[in-house]
Amino acid sequence: MKIILVLTNTHMEQLPRTNSQTWLRAILNVVKNHAALDFVVFNGDAHTIDTDGDGIPDACGGQAEPGLWMGSTNYAATYVSWAIGYAMSLGVPAIKLSAGTIVGDFFTESQPPNAFATDGHLWSPIVVMKAIFDSLGIPNNQRLYALSFYEHAKCATARGLPCVEASPPMWAEQTVQGVFSRIGSGARLVAYEMGDSTPVQPTWTTSQAIQNLVGLMAKYGIDGGSFWRWTSFNNSEDQDPALAQPIKLRGVGFNYTSAKTILECYYTGACLLPSVVKPATYIASNSFTANWRNVSGATGYRLDVSANSSFTSYVAGYQNLDVGNTTNRNVTGLNASTTYHYRVRAYNGAGTSGNSNVVNVTTLSATGPPVVITNPATLIASFSATLNASVDPHGLTTSVYFQYGTTASYGHTTATQTQAGNTYRNVIANISGLSASTTYHFRIVATNSAGTTYGSDRTFTMLSATGPPVVTTNPATFVASFSATLNGSLDPHGLTTTVYFQYGTTTSYGLTTAPQSQTGNTFRNVSANISGLSASTTYHFRIVATNSAGTTYGADRTFATLSPTGPPVVITNAAANVASSSATLNGTVDPHGLITTVYFQYGTTTSYGSTTASQTKTGNTYQNVSANISGLIASTTYHFRIVATNSAGTTHGSDRAFTTP
């Protein structure tokens, strides 16, 4: 058992500190070497405080976290600094000393003006606690931050300040990230006091708060303390909807709530934590992307989508939908201008978690101004780059282009592209003639009959004119039983460059492909076919490039070869030679060691209806397959896919489409 000792002083302002020194010395000298002592928290307040800001004390101080939000020279911070220093002089290690530090209070974190606080504004308590440790010269790895960490909606503590709402679990994670951004790494963090804060949201129960806090603490390496409240102060509070439900009810028999079972389950590691659902993205008229946080130990997730928050009915196809081991899903077939609700449950072989929190999302109107997102630039070389964005034309024919230049006034534009429809699609533009070692700004711009929309500004910085090569290891392709194709991208960076792949069954590699020579200042794809591999084996590989300025190693990637025999592997490739009444269908097949029959299905819908003549393929490598079709109708969209069958099974390729002129 470990003990957190909270020492509360309601005379923090008292000087000299003779009385404080007397009682602290008496207590700390007794407990400082006790094996059960985890750490000491210095809490409290002044004897009397000014509650209405008129400069006149009018109430007794509280017995809670010290008012660090009043700044580093206020009585609370100066007392905490003195108490920690005094305790250290008595031989208590710094890592066992802290003060209750409230985090996640939007009002104090915003540091609004306050005439009585240090520098005339309120302070983030975690910033003040860090300043105290700094002033005492305590190294990061000897610091302990005792967090008072309560979950609540972000704006519940705004107290009139402008605030963009975030759900309790989202604001809790943003709070933790904000703490680390302020204090850095190396210190120990303990949520010595944690809970579900009032006013309680009906959609965010104490059980969910516990589950989410446990998950956050595990994710970010924060130790736990006591959950508030374990027990109500009186029986009537058990059923008070304005209060967080206690874990133990005072009513007849002192019954425990479901939170007790949850805690036991997670302390023993027998349960999956529920996920936390994040806001939807790519919201369109008839679709959106649902997002959620990964759960450690989960092997998949089940998604619910409903038009009502009570989930008494579901969108067709989205009740308990198994979406696999992913943290997002595109939800389609929705109505425009409609509010939907979604939640997920994590699962693995041992069972399924409880429901996550619920996120609401309202689809766009059927038509309207385009919606755009400026995405990061890629393939940034010395004199060229690729600009990227996403656009939803919002149901109207839309013109889209990029603005770019060395300032946010831009000055250059890319060629205009035309887009139509009600879904998001990627837009790219390659630009050249840029200056080396120069920072550029860019944004996407889209216009339709409903208006013009400008994406946010982004920047990128060009490479120097010459330098070490720039490489990226890309996924392997055409992975068969005994062979594969390794892929990467390379910018020689203005110098003659030798490039090759290392590969093997470990990250020591041991094998290399033949060197290739590349020159120039642009990115290009590099690939190498390898054979003589072992079936059913995992291989590692990476790209390596060398020039006179240095050697660059790409990141390690892996692939697993297929078994010696099995169902065929197929890829539906783009159609070619599309004319008004004919076309050539293309695909790729690996017979997977067995005699395989392959053909194409095609037609004006994904039900197809027509097939090409069967072809026979054998072997363990990928082979191109094509079929000429005729008798098509002009100005018509056709769907097609490749289908292959052997004694181990039948495999269908993905659907593709083409439109006859």
C-alpha cells in the first residue's frame, strides 16, 4: 500500500513561517522514511480571502488545492515553494514533494485579466508549479506534478470567456497534451485527485469518466490517485443528477455502482477500455468520416450510427457494424442537412468494451459553396514541389486551383481543375521553377455558383541546391510466394546518386539489390524485383542512397510472402483503348502455385452481367491479363473486375469503371 499525504495549511499567508515550520517539522520527520509514503501534497489557502475582488477579505480560506492560478508571487505559490524547500532541508526527496495543481480549467488556462494576481492576470497552475520547481533548481527527473484532474466539457469552466466546445473526453486529452507541452518530459505525473466534474453531462457518466481517465493515464504514463467521489457525503446526494455519481452509494447496504466493477476489471487487465470518439471529418451532404481513438489490446471496433441520440433506431447498415482494426470509417448513404450520432465499441478475443462517448455531426445541405482543406505539400525538392488539398464540390460544378508564393499574398496560381459531385476528393498540382532554400506559402481556392472558398495557408521550405539524397521507403508490391517488388522514392538532390535496397529476414538485412544511378533535383520512383525468397516469411527492407554529400537510409518496412499455394491474388487495373463501342480490360493475377482460370466481369452496374472468355494461368508470379470487349454503347459508364479461380478458391478484384465517349 502507498500513502499520499495531503498537508493542508489554512494560514498560507502567515509570516514569519514559525508556526508552519513547527508543525511541518513534527509531521515530516516522522513520516519521511516510512516505506508506505509515496509523496506529500501541500494544499490550503489563506486564513481569510477576498471573494468579490474589492480588496477586503470576506471569507475563510478553503482546504483544497492552493491558488496557484494567482501567479508565482502570490501567497499560495510562495508558501508552496517554501514548504517544498523546507521539506527538502529535512531530508525528504524532491520527487516526493508537490502541491495540488488544477488542470483543465478553461478559465484559468486562458489567463484572463485579474487585478490582484501576479502581473495582473490569472495563471495556468501547471505553469506556476513548473516555475516553483525551476526556482528551487529541481531537475526534471526529480519533479512530481500532483494533478487535480476532473473531466468536464471544455466550456463548462469558461465563466463567460469565448470558448469553442469540446466533449469531456476530448478536452481531457487536450488538457493532458497541454500539460506536457508546458513541462516537457522526464517528470513524474500523478492524478492524485481525479473525477467527473459538475455540472455533470447526462451523456457522460461517472463510469465513462473512469474508463476514459484510466485510458488517458495509461496512454500518457500518468500515475493514479483517488477518484472523487468514492462516497456521497449524505444519502440524498446518491441520486442528485447535478453531482457525479459516487462509486459507493450511502443508501441501504452501501451498494457499489457499476464503476466498482469497471475499476476492478481494468486494474486486473481483464477488460478493454472503451474508445473515445473524436469529431467527424470530411463532412459532406450524404457522408462523413467517423473517427475514434485507438484502444490498447483491441483487435477491432463496432460502429453504431443513428439519427437519434438514444440509438433506438439506426442508419441502415450501421448497427454494430464490424469495421475491423481501424480508427476511422467513411459513413455513406445519409440525408443532407441531417444530424447524426455515432459511437463505437472496441473488441478482442476476450470480449467487447462498453460504448464510447457519442459524437454528433450534421451533414451539409444538398448544394452550397465548395468545402476545401489545404493539405501539406509533398515531394519538396530544390526547385519543385507537389501541392495537395481536398475539395468537396458540394453538389455543383466547381473550379479549383492553388495560390502560391513567397508571402501570404501568393502571386502565382496553378492551372484550374474542374470537379463535380458531393464527396471529398484529393486535388494535387506539381509546381516548378522555385528557388532553393526558400519558404513558400500556398492555399487551395475553389469556386462554384454558390460562392468561393479559400483554404487555410500552409508553408513549405525548399531544399538547398545540392545535398544528401532524400529517400522514402514505400510499401512492397506484387508480393508472391517467392518474389516481391521493393519500392521507394528518391530525390538525388542535385548530385549523381547511387541507390539500392537492403532486405532480409531481420533489420540487419544482409541482402542488397543491384545499384541504380540517378541524377537531378526531382523525386522519382525507384523499384527492384527480388526473387528466391522463402514462402510464408516476413522480410524487412529499406531504400539506401549515396552521393558525394552523404548517405541516407529510408525507414524500415516489412512484407510477408504468401504460402507456396493458395487462392489466386488479383488486381483490377485501369481499362485502356476505350472507344465508343469497345475497350480493353486489364488486370494482374498471381495463380499462387495452382492452375488458375481467370476472366473479367463487366456491365453497366456492379451486378455486371457479362463475362469475357476464360484464360488459364499457372505459376507463382504476377502476370498481366487483358481482354478486348466490344458491342458497348456510346456515352455509357461500365463497371468491371477481374475474377480468378483455382482449387483453393475464387478471388474477385475490386470494381473499376470507365465511360465510353
